[in-house]
Amino acid sequence: TLSQVVRLFGVVSALDTSAPLVGVSVTAGAETARTDGAGRYEVLGTWLRGETHVRAEAPGYGAKSVTMRIHGQRRTEVNFALAPCTLLSVQVVDRTTGAVIPDAEVRPHFQGGVVARTNAEGRCSWSVAEGQDLHFNVSATGYCPLTWSWNVAGTNTASPRLALVGVATIEGRVTDEAGQGVAKAMVTAENGRA
């Protein structure tokens, strides 16, 4: 058959302490279960063509997903160890003046929507999981976009400052040694120099 029902069970614990986590939401297909006082869960999942995605998530911890391939099994154990979250708070500033940049957008690299937008102090924050590799694009009107990467190490609050370079307009006239205008000249800027 193309689909089958499988009983999925296991324990969800904290990665840093190995302590069981209570109330974790574990989703398999369209079904969701919550862990008990010992971190145990059990959920019936419908497995289409022998494969499904299983996700465990809890406040204060990074979500974890796995893709399972099941062939002929009726009961399968899947344990999760969730990494604690840390608060990542960034400040976006002008590289030249150090002035804060409000309303800057932070977006996942190679993906869609805005994760955060800076406030009047140029700051924005969100929770991330320990050990997570982050790759973001930071942009603001009047500034060149910045691609930024970060590996979350430890569960302390991180507060990097991200400096954006302002967009500049070059105006002028290109002349030869005799002061005569040069037609169809091209001017390029490299590393901040024209």
C-alpha cells in the first residue's frame, strides 16, 4: 500500500543536561502528542510511501526535525535531544558614523520572509538554538546589503553589532591629461575606493 499507520514512541530530553523535557510537542504527519513527566511520548503516524517527517518543539529549546523511512514496521522508537535556546540580539549600525539604523530587515539567506526588523535603537532579537548555524541577509534603505553568518555557541546572550555600508553616488567628469572630456568612460568602485 501507499500508506500505513505506525506507532511512534520515544523520549525527548535536553541536549545539555540529558534531563527529560515535559510538554514537548511531537508531530508526525498530521498527528501531535505531548511528552509526559518522564519526557515520553507516543503518537500514531500515517506514513506515506514509507516516509514521514517527525518534529519535536518546546518553548526555550530549538526545534528538531527528522525524516523517517519505515518499511514494514508497526512500532518505531525515535528519541530527540533538544538544544536550549539563546537570545540573539543584534544591533545594525552605519559603518562610517556608527549611527544606529532603524527598520533594517534580517532575512534568512536563500529564503523568504523577514525574521526580524530593527527598532528605533537599531536592535532586534530572536531565539536560536545552541549549535545552530545561522546565515542571514541584512538590508536597509540607503545601504548595501550584508550577508552575515553566525554559529551559536553556548547558551549566553549574544549581541553582535552589524555594520552596513551606505550607498554612495559618484558624480563628476572623466578627463584626459589635457583636461578634455573622455566619452563613454566607465568608473568602478572597489573596496571603498573609486
